[in-house]
Amino acid sequence: MIILGIESSCDETAAALVTGDRRVLSHRLAGQEAAHTPFGGVVPEIAARAHVEALEPLIAAALADAELTLAEVDAIAATAGPGLIGGVMVGLVTGKALAHAAGKPLIAVNHLEGHALSPRLSDPDLAFPYLLLLVSGGHCQLLLVEGVARYRRLATTIDDAAGEAFDKTAKLLGLGFPGGPAVERAAALGQPTVPLPRPLKGSPEPHFSFAGLKSAVSRAAGQHPAEDLAASFQLAVVECLIDRTAQALRSLPAGGKRPTALVVAGGVAANMAVRSALHTLAREHDLRFVAPPLWLCTDNAAMIAWAGAERFAAGLTDPLDIAPRPRWPLDPSAEPVRGAGV
Ligand code: ATP
Ligand code: MG
Ligand code: FE
């Protein structure tokens, strides 16, 4: 089984070909950093136009890299949300057009499901259920991944996502955009000497909060070397993520099957301090720790193709008139949390 994956929900245009037995035949990615850098963040209209320009040649290149034609592909998986509506529409409409023209099934993939299942692409032994810390630019959630299309949200952020906090901190410290890798590099050169809060640490429900941390960085900016602030910020984020994940492990739903592993995915999972602290936590709880390789953590189309492969194998395809969903929770039954996104 060969799946073409298309991703365009934020500021990465991507296309990939992945097989049902976990071979990444090709993956292509076009970032838009140069276009957004002057604005210090992603501008939706600029992003949508850049996706229009980049996507078709990128798909052609991914097919050429894999020495395949569209006729040899079994299904087309495109991100249908959540994300910036303009970009999502570009990718989904392109996926629909290709599916229609080539007579192939369409699979509308939730971008978060792409992140959530990506660790199963890199680790063939990762079995359901697993406890997933999904930490990205727009989300910070703890999810029990019970199966394909079966997600139970245990916690979410009541304000900012962790990646958003990295991006805002980078901006405050003048480290540039995108912020995560820049903060990580600066943190390696500093000492975590600046006292910063650990929002919600110790609270009984495993939810997250990062807005107060960002405000504290803003107050401290200029009074300490940027490297020390970056190191202090990163340590605070890591401690919050670990405390909240530990709380979720202590309060797993009664009667449920024990998770087979502690898993991290999403852009912030590319952070080495985050990965190593979670690895230690998993060991303390006698759990296997699984993290995808760095390139599979940040946005890419291989994870969309893989989620498509998992859905296709489960018999899940979608009609060509399916609508894009700028907001699309993985667990539709989860109650909104005070002030929180989904
Ligand atoms: P979402 O997946 O929630 O829709 P997104 O697709 O924009 O949001 P991702 O591409 O998954 O997010 O992740 C991007 C985020 O990850 C950015 O906020 C970025 O700063 C952060 N990030 C990337 N690399 C690192 C790193 N090494 N350390 C910390 N954060 C990082
Ligand atoms: Mg991005
Ligand atoms: Fe993402």
C-alpha cells in the first residue's frame, strides 16, 4: 500500500510517499521562514499564497524522488484541519483534485492525528494504548491514544501552547523566528539562574499553562543575559511538562489498560531537554519511552501519509465534498477547559 500525503496547515508545505509497511519512499518540504521573518510570525494570507505556489511542484518532486506515478498510489491523504483555513484549503483541494483525476480514495487527515500517530511510523513496536504528550506550536495536550481515530484527552493548556511560549520567548529575547530551535541553541550557552514560575505545577488535574511564564520572561527581559533567560525558560517549560505528565500517569482513567509507552510528538518534541527529561520520567514509571526522529516531530507530510495509511488500513476514507475544519479536536467528547482551546 502506497499513500501520498499532503501537508499545508501552517507554514510548511510538504508532500511525501509512505508505504503501509513503514517505508518513507520520499518526503519533500518547503518552509516559508523567509516570507514570514519580517513579521516575526506566520501571516495567514502570505502562508496560503506560498502553499499555492509550492504545493504542485513539491508533489511532482516527491513522486519523482520515489520513481512513482499517481496511478501507482493507493490513496491520497491531505490535512483537512486544524490550522490556518487558507492553507488547509489549498492542501485539501489539491488532494481532492488529484484523487478525482486519478480515481483514488481521499483520506482527510486531522493534522494532530498526524502528530499523534507519527511515533508508530518510526517505531514498529509501538502498540496501543500509549500515553502521548502532544506538544506543538498550537497545542499542548496529554492524550491516551487507544487506537486509530480513538483518542481520549486527559489534559490541555488553559492558555498558550508550549511551542507558542517558545516562539514568544524567542521574540522577547530577540532570538528570531521560529523560536523553538533558537531558544534551545541560546539555552545551551546559558545557565538557568533566573527564577521563573512553574504555572499549575502540583495542581490535581494535569492541565498546562504557559501564559504566566511568558509574562515573567517579558518582565525579566533586558535584566539578564538572553542565554541565561533562555536556559531558565527552557528549564521551567521542561519542569511543567514533566510535572503535568507525571500527574497524568498517577491519575490514569480507572479500569483502563495500562499504556504500553510514554510517547512525545509535535514540534516541541524536537527539543533535547524535553526528550531527555521525559525519557527519565518514563524510566521511573517502568514505561518504554518513544520519540520520533527530529524531522518527524516538526510539521511534515510523512506523518500525514502515515496517518492516512493507518486510516486506510482501518477502512476509513472520505467523500470528495468533505469540508476543511480550521478547528478540529482529536477527542470531540473532551469538555472545554477554562480559557482553553481544544
Ligand atoms: P500544531 O501542530 O499545534 O497545529 P504547528 O503545526 O505550527 O502547530 P509544529 O510544527 O508541530 O506546530 O511545531 C512547531 C513548534 O515547535 C513551534 O512553536 C516551534 O517553536 C517548536 N519547536 C520546534 N523545534 C523546537 C525545539 N528544538 N525546541 C523547542 N520548541 C521547538
Ligand atoms: Mg512551522
Ligand atoms: Fe504541527
